[in-house]
Amino acid sequence: MNSEQGGLHLLLFFCFVGLVLQPEGATGKIARNTIISEGRERSYYLFVPKPVPAAPAPLIVTLHGSGRNGRILLENWKSLAQKEGIILAGPDALNPAFWGMPADGPAFICALVEALKTKYPVHPGRVYLFGHSAGASFAILLALMESEYFAAAAVHAGSLARENYHVLDYAKRKTPISIFVGTNDPLFPLPIVRETREALLGRGFSVQLTEIPGHNHNYYSRAGEINRDAWEFLRKHELGAKPYYKKYP
């Protein structure tokens, strides 16, 4: 083999290695991927800033509303995530109409986070939740059930149903929670959302409620504003100890 052939083979080798080591999606773009959780293949969408952050980066797990999939919230978060160096993961609910326990979490969500930690520089103490509508209510539940795993949660148009108030007792750590809701939201009326805030405050949680005048349930019409304020809240919080995932029977 002459030197020219050797150089060509070496070049092809490195190109092949580059293809093998290619991340789950090209950085700077949203890519659909799958993961096996509890014996079932589950889908999620991923956004990693370009270039990949060199230092440990925050991760926001986004939980979509009814009838959507994990891509929709990433589409609305990606510009801010690129600017701030945030990794985004948007899992799909098993049934797009709603998020359910235990099918959708916490085991599935935590398995996804742990898988991403092995591939990207995720800061273990800065894993956050963001949800809209059905995803918002589910995010609150996850923040309570896995209070020592998620650093904080921010949600738009969600509440904690009264029949789930007992979950407040599951939280060993008072997870910081920020709730955004429109004053004209027909699906999550102010009295219901305020009741959730009072329930959280009554148990010693740090909770912030932002009531948006004249706003309805349409997150997408004000996503830029909501995401910016949500990130300002989330970025202030970090776990003070090694993340602990509580497994439920």
C-alpha cells in the first residue's frame, strides 16, 4: 500500500468513526429518538445546543399538552436553549391525550434523564421540569414525587388536583415551583390554580404564581415571554446534594 492509499484509508476510517459517534441528533436541531424503559420502547425529542456545551449544562425536561407530542415545546424553547446553553428533552406521553401514572413516570422520565447523562454533559444538580396544560399538572406531580431528583419546576396552565393532595407528603425536599396562568384560562381557572398555590404554601413549599392579565390557555401565543420568565426562575435553583431517585412500587 502506498502512502496515498494509506492516507485515504485513514481518512475513511475517521469518517466512519465520526458517523458511529454521531450524537442522537445533529446539534442545533431537534431530533426524535427512542429509549427502552421498563421493557417498552418510548419516544422523545432532543435538542442539544451547537456547539455541545463544554461545561455541565442544565437540562429541561418538557412535558407537552394533550394531543401534542414532545417536539412542540422544544420548538418553542430551542432559541432560548441555544442562547443559554440548555439541553432540552421532550418525551412523548404513552397516550398523547394525557400523562398517566405509572406509565409515563416517574420511572420513564428518570430513565430518560439518566440515559442523557451518559451521552451529554448534563449537570446532575440542574435538571428541571417544564410543562404545559396536562403536562403542567404532571410536572407538578413529578416535582413532588421526585423532590430530591429535580431541582425545580415551572409550568404553564396546570394545577394539582385535590385527589392528589396526598402527594404533597411524598416530597422530602420542598421543590421550588413556578406556575404561570392566564386570567382568562377556561381550562385552568384562577380559583383552581390559586388553590394549588395555597396548598403548596401551606406545606412550606417555595411557590411563585404569575397571573397573566387577559391571557387564555394558548401558551404558544406567548411562549417566548413565558419561557424567558420560567428560565429566570429555574436557573436560580440547584440541588444541594447528589440527586436521589425514589422508586415507587
